Amino acid sequence: MTDTPQLGPAGRITLWVLGTALFLDIAFLPYYMYMQYAADATVRNTVLGATVSIFLLLWLGTAFGPLKTKH
């Protein structure tokens, strides 16, 4: 049997939450903002800022938090 590091329950929940937030941010947030008649620059800046924030949280979770696999 191989000794492959696995995520714990907190890591799995964190990954699901951040993955869902990333999907909603990219798939639905721009359309919602356009339906509210937001300007193009506002939509681009908001989606970009949210996406960068989520990737930063993923990186922090991978480097220091529950997404870090211990070997």
C-alpha cells in the first residue's frame, strides 16, 4: 500500500467551500452584476478582485492551513 498524504475533514470542507466560491465568482457574479446594470469596468474589477482573493485564500490554505498535506 502506498503512503499517500490525504486531506483531513477540515481540508476537504475548505476546498469545497473555496471551490464553490470560485465557481460562483466566475460563472454567476458577472451576469448578476450586468443584470444590475453595473459598468463594464466595475464588473471586471470586482470579479478580478474576488478571484484573486479566493486564489490567495487557496494558497494560504495550502501553504499554512488545513489544505496542507502532511507527509
